[in-house]
Amino acid sequence: MKNPLQAAGRRLLPWIGLLVFSAVPAAAQTTPGATADDGAASFTALTPVKLGLTISPAVQVRVNLINAQGGRGRFVRRPNRDDARAYLAVAAQGKKPKVVAHALKGMARSWSLKGEVGARINDDFIKVVRARLQSGPKRVRVAAFEPARLLLAARPTHKGVLADILAALKAPNSTVRFFAVRSLFNVADFQIPKPRRGRLKGQITAAVLPLLDDPKASVVAATADVLSRVGFDRMPHRAKILAKAKILVNHPKAKVRGTALNLWARVAKKKNRAALINALRRGLADDHGYVRGTAAEALAQLGKPTAIHDLAALLNDDSKSTLKLKKGHKYGPRLVLGTRTGRQVRVVAMQGMASLTKGRRARLRAAHPKELQGRKLNKALQRAKTYYEGVKSRLPKPAPPLSATTEQTGSATPAGK
């Protein structure tokens, strides 16, 4: 049964916000915020966007409340059309970058392509998103990628928004470039790792390729991660991607080495994987757990039974196979790279061994997700060790140890960073 006091509080909250906002000095409501461009301080004013909709009293109350909260309020859990329009109005005409960024994120949660949530996307929505993508403080431009994803996921993809994001790949600020390349994964004809009709996949791939040479490691890693998720052995510009990946596996940063190994594994041809296998085996000895876990997972996916010997050597490695791609800060939650089959190197190795024995008369059962913690995990690991000891003599001979003269793109594993 609903509490009448709570219901009354929800009805009064917008009006309380209106009273609070009216008490805030006008100067405090309109002062533009400061933004930093890779350490260089600059001040950028927000340009208002003219809307075609009429702001009703109900929407104005919500607008006042959003402004009064200063970008720190919670998003409406079940937004209606007035909530959606309020976020739109603040994103279009707000004065503070923090408030405008909050409103843009609210737009992503309260607008939809078919109107199933809040309001249905219209010309005003598109106008505001494009305006905030094209210019403004860094915080605002980064927040604009959230509602832009709705337009990228549409069929067909909105050409204007796609053009704005492709232009953002060349932005002078690395944070903008980082979020721009990540947002492209939402394009339906780009994200599917298969040949697609038309030129869109090739166009986007060509646009993001230069970011594999970006001076910022987080941008390089994000680009390699996106390309690995959409990549396959016949993808457009495969030769250029492969050449870059072979170089990046020796990058000083672990986030780049790991994503580059995964990218190489995705685009390599089945008949020409000798150099890839050597690179993955070297990755198993990397100083960072994320690279070791990624190499183990990719090696298992190749389906070579000889890899069981290499994976068995990692069953005592309890290092984390995750890595922060970009630290959490005011632009959004921290972004983490990780392996799909586990969060520890030993778990990835164990599950990889199980996948390689699938279909064999003597097979190792893959551990259930509920078995990947505490005592159950120890039992599963012991089961994998016992299995290996019992069948290793019947497995194909292990690959010979890698030597310094083995063909590869580099001669040594970089220090883990």
C-alpha cells in the first residue's frame, strides 16, 4: 500500500525546488564553468540552442529544480514527457557546464526512438545533441555522447550525428577523442563482426585507424578495444589494422599490449597464425595480469590442443585479469578492461582448458559461475590440475620453448604498467 506522505512529498518536491532556485542569486545561476584541455586551462561559454517546443508551467518547474540542484540531483527513475522536455530545455539553454552535462545524461535516460520511455526523439532533441557535440566545454561535449548513442543505434544511423562524432575523433582534447571512438560501437552496421552491406563499416574503420597512433595510451587502447569487438578476418582495412596490432603488442602500457593482442587475434587469418601464437605465448609471461589473461583467453579461442600445456602453467596465477582503461572522474564511471571468461588469470586459464577439451572422450568440465569464488573455486582449480596430470601424456606434444630469435614484432616483454 502506498504511503500518502511519500506521495505528497513527491508532488511537492518540484515546487520546493522552484522556491530554492528562486533564492539563488542570478549571477550564480549564469556563471559559465571552466574546462581543462589536457592541462591547459580555458573558459568556454555555452551557446544557447533555440527550441521549437513551448515550455509549459509543469516543465518550467522541473527546469528550475534541475538548475537548483546544480547538476548533483538524481535522475528520474520513471521519466514522463515533462521530465524529458525539462532535461532537453536545460541542455539547450543552461548556463553552467555541470548542469548542462547532467541534463544531457538525463536526455539519454528519458528520450527514446519509439517513445517507449519518456518522450520520442524529435528535431529539437537532434538539434541539441549536435550542438553540444560540436562545441562547448569538455564536460559538456563528453556528456553529449550519451544521448548521441540513441541516434547512432537508429536504423539508418543519423548521418549528421555520425559526422559530428567522426569529426570529434580529431578533437585536440584526448578525453573527447576517447569517448568519441567508444561511442561508435553503437552503430549497428559497425558493431557486428561480419561483412555488412554498404560502405559504413569501412568508413568508420578508416576514420578510427589514425587513433592507433594517438599519443595518449588510453585512446589507443580504446580504439584497439573497439576494433577487436567488431573485427573479423575479412574486415575492411584489415592489413593496416594487423600491421598496427603487431607493433602495439610491445607498447610500454599494459592496456595497449592487451587490447592489441586481442585485436591481432580477431583479424588474423586462420592459415597464417604462427606469429600470432608466438605473440600470445609471450603474452602469457607478461608482467601484467590483464595481458596474461587476455593472451590465455585468445590462445584458447584458437582451438589448438597444444595450448593446454601453456594454460595449465597459469593455474596458480591469482592475478587480476582486469585493468582500468580510464580512471573514474567527473565525466563518468571508471571504465575497466577485462577478460570474458573470468576476473583472474587462473580462472581464464581453467575455463580455456575446458573449452579446448570439449568433445574429447576425457574432457574437463567448465566451472559454473557459482564455482568461481572461495572454496568452490579452489576445488575447481584442483580438478583442472588433476585432469592435466592425468592426460598430459596423451595430449599433443607441447610447443617448443620460445627463444629470443623466434619471429615476432619485438624481442622482449615490456615492463608492466
